[in-house]
Amino acid sequence: MTAAATQQTDNRKPDPGGRIAGALKRYRVLAWITGVWLLVLTVEMIYKYLILENSSDAPDWFTYIGQAHGVFYILYLFMTLDLAIKARWPASRTLLTALAGTIPFLSFWFEHKRTRDVHAEYAI
């Protein structure tokens, strides 16, 4: 075998300074946290509005579940935008990824998909 035959070509773009790798890690963490809190919020809403006879009988601390998800979703939006800018995503990809934090289980799927896309495009 020649050296040229054994040399593997890698057309992925470099990530100088690890900027994209860091943004991807932050995005992944927030995607999971947002997804988990959205599932907790979904369970809370089902319990409050479908299981209880009167939604006012729900515990007062239920309000904190929605607030926690809201805070983490905003952080998720910032991390999505950070990654989108650094990875130079088109607006449609950025928007779809941002909306993934509003539908149960979708943030987990998008996190997997976007991680695979970024790894395929960049040498990280």
C-alpha cells in the first residue's frame, strides 16, 4: 500500500480554539435540562387539568415547575443561538432547533440530530 492510499481524507472544517465544541457542549446540556423540565411540566399539567376535579386544588408549588422550565428554555435559546452563530447555521435550522424546546421529547431528538450534524461538519 502506498502512503496516499492509507491517508484518510477529512473534509471537516477545523474548530480553532474549541469555540464550536464548547458551544455544542453548552447547547447539549441545556437541551437535556429543558427537555426534562418540559416533561415535568407536561406531567404537572396533565395532573392539574385532567386528573384533579378542580385545578385550584393543585399544590401551590406547581407554579414553580412552569417558571423553572421558562428560565431553562430562555437559557436554551441563548445556547442555541450561540451554537448557531458559531457553526453558521441557516435561519431555518436555528429556528427549528429553538422551537424544539417547546414540544415534549423533541429537544432530545434535536440534540442528537444537531450533535451529529456538528460532528460531521467540524473536526471536534
